[in-house]
Amino acid sequence: MLNAKALALSAGIVWSLTIFITTIISVATGFGKAFLEAYGSIHPGYIITVAGAFIGLVYAFICAAVGIYILIWLYNKFEKKFK
């Protein structure tokens, strides 16, 4: 059985830092602009700026943590059922 809370927290931290760092790099160099524009199209208020990096950090943490928590919760339910 996997620990859903621990994995959700870990995924949230990793994904939010990924978006934050990629945004900061994109502000300076333009790297990853197409990816970040697509990311911004589904997260209202996110734009490729320093302020947007902080907005993206919050969105990324919430999306990753909730998504992984649901995934692991379902995994654990199925694991119990099929043992």
C-alpha cells in the first residue's frame, strides 16, 4: 500500500518547483515558452513573468498534489480488491 499523502506532497513540490524554475528561465531566455503558454492556457492568471512564476508555483502544487493523491487513493483501493 502506498502513502497517498506523502506521494501527493512530493509530487506537488517537484512539479511546482519545475514550473517555477522553468518560468524564471523563460523570462530570462525564452526557453520553454511554448510549453508555458500551453500551461497558462489552462491556469487563469498565469503568465510568463516573475509574478507569474509564483502563481504557477501555487497552481502546479495544487494540481499535482490533488491529481497524485486521487491516483494513489484509487491504486490502493484496487490493490486491496485484487489481493
